Amino acid sequence: MTERDTSSLPSPSWGGAGGGARSERPRAERKGDAVRPAAPTAPSPTLPHEGGGSGHADTAYNFAYLDEQTKRMIRRAILKGIAIPGYQVPFASREMPMPYGWGTGGVQVTAAILGPDDTLKVIDQGSDDTTNAVAIRGFFARTAGVTTTTSTQDATVIQTRHRIPERTLTENQVLVFQVPIPEPLRFLEPRETETRKMHALEEYGIMHVKLYEDIARHGHIATTYAYPVLVDGRYVMDPSPIPKFDNPKMNRSDALMLFGAGREQRIYAIPPHTDVKSLDFEDHPFEVQRFEEPCALCGSTGVYLDEIVTDDKGGRMFVCSDSDLCEEQRAGQPVDA
Amino acid sequence: MPHHTSLDNDTPLLRASGVSRFYGSRIGCHDVSFELWPGEVLAIVGESGSGKTTLLNCLSGRLTPTAGVVEYRMRDGTVRGIFSMSEAERRFLARTDWGFVHQDARDGLRMTVSAGGNVGERLMAVGARNYGAIRGEALDWLERVEIAADRVDDRPDTFSGGMRQRLQIARNLVTGPRLVFMDEPTSGLDVSVQARLLDLLRGLVADLGLAAIVVTHDLAVARMISHRLMVMRGGEVIETGLTDQVLDDPRSAYAQLLVASVLQP
């Protein structure tokens, strides 16, 4: 699988694609815009936007883009991460055809665990149709030829940025997180040598100092995302920038959760059925965000909502962040009015 | 506090035997031995480069000595060598039973965390999880070091030098340590602030029955707060004795020079 005739590689594939016109475009605000390993000579893959992959891989690449040695190295890191829940395992992160911060860690983890029979779903902020999600889905549809889907239920591997799907995940599913900064202690203790020691010696008092500061300043714990958790009673872990609304979903989850940080070269994991406790104080217990109104589109309650500005006169609506759930709800029960 | 009841004065709190630290072929400190008893304040004086800070760092476990043993009597009465215990134990000891007051408060405080958070950190590190209780304790300690209660949510970078030093002391004393190491605690402060800090320190040491090892180049500081004095030069202890005795009647030539060098206003 690894040996290939290099002449079949589209030569100017990364640098030349798009040419100057692309670079002159105003900088895109949404992350993930740059993720498009489009080779000008290769036929462009069917965009799996509506679900269902192309079914056949672009043979210019090894299965799922990375070479087998690299995937093996990443799998070793993943296995170690699973063996020590919440522990950050260093790994030799590779250059991916996308910039750091666009999900290079998540993509490498996904590439390492993906098999030909897997069904892949990619979400960005809960949504299947944002640039990052579409691009990564397209990337794997092309380099691995796997089936892709937008349905949470049908997916076996879900790569995510900033959300955990609302639908409860099952033991047949793996959730892969894109992590920008894996070290929960980083902003309190900048020295990496020291934070490693603090993890090793379980010196986590400083984590509560952060929460103390929140309460002292705002009267309540104002951390709303990347809310630190204690995994399996041992390691304090940054659950990546998911809203704290999603923290309870990690606790004793049936699904395996893998976290990949490409730039920081760390992989960590929460194995299925592991205790994940959000840090808090006795007199200021952990609480998730609450929304007073249901989703404006599907009427769901008890889900995480995004605020959408609808016009320039102050009009706004709150809709499901999980686009798959929202569509499912609307298909199942038509919203009145 | 429970540790006062377990005080028995039969064994020293800290015993250093032949502590030496070399930096390559240079001497940091050489063959220092002494005993420190509960409630006793020992000052280490000497000129710059005489090995005072190296010795203090060796005693407090921050620097591993090249040779020699430092033993500490734990709260349960057992005597342990601080370099034969595990790093986890040593660090735990350092943040519960010991305090360390740095010369520069920036080294000892978290400048971006409020005063209350700074004082509360040690409590949270040993498992305090009740916000109200932690804050109450922090307020109590701020009062004891004469910092107004309405500054509890201010960051130390808005504090004056003297306040920072007092905050550092509060942060160290909140877990009720039995031994405090101080590295030039008053240098960098102006004279009136120094006097106030020394007065505060002297009061706290007496009230809490603290033992302390104070490194200073200022003989006036040594006279004011210490019971005993060690004079160092070139990494060696050249004279030791009761503070008043050494300062009023120095035996060695160097100690005589040191005492004679004090400026008289």
C-alpha cells in the first residue's frame, strides 16, 4: 500500500492549487477554509454534503492520506492514551495539507483509526455544513474512499470541533476531537516542564485557583468552554473548547473519545465508561448553560443553541447547534407556523 | 492548631550535617552543620556571594546538595532526610509545612491572580473545595498582614512593594507551616516599610511559634528578628552564636569588619 508510482502524483498539488487568485481573496473568518487538498489534475470527489461518500479512493494517496508507519505510530499513542485515561501522550505530529489550528490533530487521529468500512461524520461547532466539516469530510472521502454521512446515528467515526453531538453516542462509535491547546494548566503555569511535573505529582490545586478567580470576579464560575475535568479520578484534562454544556456527556460515555492536538503534538483519550468529573466548589457546583427558549426551527429543548443574527435591526434567533438533530426533528415533526 | 500540641522540644526541627554544594570547582557552600529548634529564628548573614542563598536553597529542598544531609522532623514526629524522600513528598512538605518568602515577590506570587486567590492556592492544593471557606480564610489572613479587605480581589501587580511582601507572607502562612525560609525578605523596600514588615514578621513568628531561617545582608534585620546568627564568608560558616552576642562582640576578623561596616545615620 505504501509504495506508489510517484508519477501518478499531481505534481503542483499543494503549492500550485488555486494559484494566486486564491491568495488574493480576503482572509476567511471561518477556520477550515484552507482545507482543500484539491489537486488540479485529479477529478474532484463528489462532495459528500448530503451524505454518502464517493465509495472509491483517489489512488494517488495511501489509504486515509498518511503512510502506514505514521498511522502505526499514532495508533501506539492512542493505545497508550486509552491505557492512561486523560494523560497527554506525545506523538510525532505530521504536516498535514492544512494549517495548524484547522484540525490537524483530529485529522491525524481519524486517519489512524479509519478503516474502509467506517462511516465518517465531521462536525464543526455542531454543524455538518460548515467549511471545516465539509472540507475534512471531502478529504477523507477522497483519500480513503470511506462512506460519509451527516447522520450521527449512522456514523462510526465522528470528528468534531467544539461540540459533542446531542444524540447519545453508542459503544460502536468513536468521537475524535480537534484540540488547539491540550494543556489545561497552560495559562496558569506556562512552563511545560513544570506542568508535566504537576500532572505527574497530581498537583492540581492551581486549577481551582482559576475557578476561584472566576467566582471572585464574576460571582459564579464564568468558564463556559474548555471547562477542566478530572478523568478517572486522576488526570485533569482539557476537554477541548466544547461548551461546558457538553461536559456531562463525557461522563461514563459508551463511546470512545480521542483527542488530537496537531501543533502541540499530543494525543489523549477517554475510554468508554470512564468517570469524567467537571471541577467545581462545594458551594459553587458545576452547572451547564440553560436556554430559556426552545430551538426556533425545530422546537427542541434541552439542547445547545446558537445565536443567529437575522438582520441588521437587532433581529436574532436561537437555533440548534447540532444541525443533524435539528433536521431530524424537523423531518419527524413539522414545526407549526 | 494541631501542630502546636505535638511540639516536643527534645529533637531539633531541622538538622543540617555537612551540607556542601559545589558549582563545578567553585564552592557554593561548604560543610555547613547546624540545628534549628522549633520556634527559633536563625539569621544567615554575609556579603554578596558568600553562599547564603545557596545554603538556603539546599536547606529548603530547592537545590540538591553535593554532599551532606538535611533532616526534618515531620508533624508525626518522625525524622526524615529531605533528599531521601520522594519528590512528591518533598513538594507536599514544601507547600504545607514550610513556607518560602522570596526576595522578589514576583517569584513567590502569581501576579495575575487576585490576592485572595494567591492566599487560597495552598488551601486548594491540599483539598479545600469550599469557596466561602477559602475566601474567609484569605480575608482573615489579609487582615493579619494588614492588607485592607477590599483589596482581596485586586491583583498583586496593583500592590506596592511592601504589600506584595506581606501578601507573600500571608500566602505562605495560610496552611500553618512550622518552618519558613526567607530570602532577603526586606531588601528592596524603603526603611519605614521595612520596619513595618519586620514588626509584622516578629509578631507572627512569636504568635504562631514559627521557626524561621532568614537570609539577609542587613545586620539590623538580623538583630531585630533573629535569635541566632550564622556569619558566612566564601561558602563557609565562620562564626555562629546568639544574635546579640555576635553583633555586639564579634570574634572573627570578618565579623568585626561586617559589624563595623554598618552605616550609622
